[in-house]
Amino acid sequence: MSLVAVLTADLMLLVQASERQAVAQQPAAAVRTHRPEPQKTLAAQEGKTAQPVKPLGQLHKPNLFVVTRKPLTNELLRKVARVSGVTALELADAASITLDGKRVQTLAVDPSTFRAYTPKVTAASDALWNNVAAGDVAVSFVLGNDGGLSLHSRVSGPTGSLRIGAYATTGFGAVDAVVSREVGRTLGLPRDNALIVSAPKTNSDKLRKALLKVLGKGTQVAMVNPVLPPAQAKVRTYAAGSFMSGEQITVALRAAASKLGRPYVWGAEGPNTFDCSGLVQWAFAQAGVRMPRVTHQQWLAGPQVPLSQIQPGDLLFWRIDPTNPGYISHVAIYWGDGKMVVAPRTGDVVKIAPISTRNLAGIVRVSPTLAARVR
């Protein structure tokens, strides 16, 4: 299994934009749906734009996401374009901003061109990108649905209110909001400090190292949809002692259960409020296990096991994002006897609930060694 996550822990921070601008081990028995069906509408009523966005052209699969300390110059962009295997580039502005009181990793983009680098459902929506061009913010389905940011609503930003114009998962994992470059300027985002690179036929790890040499010190490059040779993607075998001990599992489960009734808050890591992956990270940390922060990274924290072999302490993952159906977007901890400990969504609390198999992506048995390596 590849140990590549969409974004590194450091990269998730991006740049701070100026604010001026022991449980029974039993197989799962009773299951039910614990989450509502995703909303069918992904864009609010279209806003008015001086000029509609351009029609969607050829899609480009993003393979690397670059963030630099200084603006990318034309000279540097030409050097990157000449690196063997690079087929397409998209420039953007990247920063962490406060949105509705939450720290949200945000990209400012050209809606007409950036759309081609997003998952197909998102890319194909003219209404979605016209709303971004008109000045709206598009937030990820996870932030919108779980974080309580409904379509059409207005939320506070660094320089005033912004309308939630769409749910638009970028496919870059920790990036949860997209605005136009014009709006990005008003929000104080740094200019030209992010780059999306498409290189679908090139070893992503080798290309990452090549770009670090070209772009120099202070550059961060994360692999997205990594292209890896078979030797790196082959299935691993796991020796005895590769997984959590019984004592560690008990400590993690008791830690999670100690937070029953605490409210869900999107982006919260504890100790008094949690989102789904924040609860997992905090509970496992009490057992001495270093877990990555976000759901799609936790998916890489060990091998997948069949639902019929699930054990207490295993992690359950779901794909519930209609804007990017392949994206891992929700996680819970298996408690035993067909139940899980979960931080569900805004308006709910940490609870023990029957597990749900609707949109279930799989079960992961945590290996502390693998979990600690995920970035």
C-alpha cells in the first residue's frame, strides 16, 4: 500500500493569510444508515457575472500540488514546464483564512481554467464555476455538509461576508474552499504561490524531487493522485507486532468513549470538541499512536480488512462526497458488537451508534508504524 497522502502535514497549514483582509470483539450485526443522504444540488442559484466562465475543455488529472514561499515567476514556470513528464500547469493563490470562524485552507483560482483540474462532477458544472466567478466561495462537500455551511447562506470572512455558492471538492484533500483570484486579492491571499502540476505518465515521487530542485528552498510539494511503479504500489505483508496491542486498543477506545456527548465542530481536534478525524487522532494519541490528521490520510494508516473480520479499534471509512465520489470523507472507530464511536456532523455529538454500510469504503486495521509515516 502506498504511504502517500494528498497533502503533507506542513502543507496543510499553507500560509497564514493576513486577517486584514474492554470492548467485546464481535462481528458487525445490526447496521443502519446514520448519515443523511447527500444533497442533490451542488450549486446555489447562479450569480451574475460580467462574462460567463469558459466551457470545460480537456480534463487534467492533478499529480502534484506545489506551495512556495515567494511568488512563482514566469521564469520558474517555464523551468517547471520543461521538466520531463509535465503536461499541464495551473497557477493559483493559496492560504489559510478564517471562514465562519473556522480556519479553512483556501485557493484563489481562475474558474475558467482551474475547473479542468477538479474531479469530473465538479469540473462539469457551469453554474458552480459561474458562481465562483461572480464572487461566491465554493466549499468542499465535507465542510458544507458536516460543517453546517448551507448553499445560499452568507458566512463571515476576513473582509466581510461571502455567499456559499457551491459545493466543489477540489480533490486536493485539505483544500476546503475556492474563490476567484479577484476575491482572493480582497481576502489578502498571497499571489502566485501555488501550482497544480499534471504529469499522468511520470513517476510522481521522482517528479516531486525534480521540482524541489528547480524551485529551491522553502518549496513544499505534495503528491496528489500519485503515479507510482508497481514495486511501490504492491501489497505488503505484515509481521506479528505490526499492529496495535490489546492494551493500546483498550486505551484508545476508552479515550474516545470519554468524550461521548461532546459536540461536533468541523476542524476541531479536541479535547472538548471534535470532527470525525480529529476524534480518531486524539483518541489514538492517548494510546501512544501518532495518527495523521485528516480522513483521507488516516485511510493509509494500515491495511484494509474485510467487514466480516472487523475488530474493536479498526477504523471504518465512507465515501459520501457527490462532488468527488472516490474521495474518502468520513471515519469512525469500531467499538464492537456492530457499533462504532463517531463524531457525526454539525449539530450532533460524539456518540456510540450502530455502524452503517451505506457508502462504506472499507475497514483499516491501524499499524502504528505506517500511521506515523503518513504525510
